[in-house]
Amino acid sequence: MKKIVYLFVFLILADIGMPDIGSSCLRTIEVPIVATTPDLSQGIVGKIKLELLEGKGFTIDYSTNVDMTTYNSAVDAISFAEKYTNKTANYLLTYELPAYSVSGGSTGAAVALAAIALLENKSIVNTSLITGGIDSNGELIQTGAIPLKIKAAESRFKQMFIPNGQTRLIVYEKTAKFSNGYIVRQVDLQEYTNLSLSEVKNLKEAIPYMIK
């Protein structure tokens, strides 16, 4: 049974022209993404497909229901990619996940990478993936459920880029030693996975490793 997938990001408002989706497809690129189920029981690996069309604009294929948070995150991703490459184009974005609905924008960084690779006629490194929202300046926005996403990705990828400050978690553990009943400790997620975790503040730091 298909499930709703939450991508855990912030709402980013933007505006961009609508494309002529009847235009011929010039090139297509796919980028892996990772999300979670709404009950946070597991991570899910999927992909986005970005098509380069004739003309100028941007739209999303709504065969999978996509909310405005996801749409606005993708718009900011495209905006950054076009500023980074100093090029413009016409895009059609499709989400391919085991889900009938996508909510949130933590795929924003992946969308930006796809657009940059298309505009520069390059390819995506298929052994790596990235999670996190992105603003129009390329700054990564923190996302949720990082441990679940790592678990879902670790058997299929070698490296995962995540927003700055998210390889370590603050954990509260029950204890009888203190009156409040808890101790607080910091957990380094890298110690629990063979997947190489790399923090990035701006997408520019990941581009040399994810685009070839």
C-alpha cells in the first residue's frame, strides 16, 4: 500500500514562470532522494526526475500529489541553480517515491543538483545523495528524521550530504542517578553507520562531489 511521505522542511515562497509542458524533452536526469513515512517508522529511498524542455519555466508533474511546501522548495532550488550556472531553461519535475503524496521540501538540494547538472550537461554521481531544503542562495535548511534516512540509504550509497550541524544529536536518557530522571548526551551518527556523512552549509560544497 502506498503511503504519504513527509520530507520535513520549511515553507519557502517564490515565484517562477509556468512552462510550456508540451515542449520537446531535450534531456533528463535522475537524482536519488530519501524521505520517511509519516509515522516516522522507516526511511524511504526514491528519486526525482528533472526534464529539460524547450523554452523557459518550471512545473511539477502532479501524478504524485505535491504540496506547496515541496513546490516552493523546488522553485528556490531552480532559482539557485540558474544563478549558479548563469543559465535559464524550462523544467518538468517528477517525484518517484512509493507514495501518493509528497509533503515538505527536504528534496530541495537534490532538485538544485539536478538542474545544475542539466544546465551544465553533466551527470550525477550515483553513489552519493543529499537531504535538506535549500534557499535561493544555496544555503541548506535543516531537515528531520536524519537517523531514519541514514538507515534507509546506508545499504545503497557510499556518501550522504546533510545540513550543517546534523551529524550529532542530543539524546535524553532515563536514569535514576539524578532527580530529574534524565541525563543528556550527544550522539555522533557517524559512529553508527558505514555510510560516509558529510555536513555542508551551502550546496556549493557538495557540487564537486555529486556532479561530474
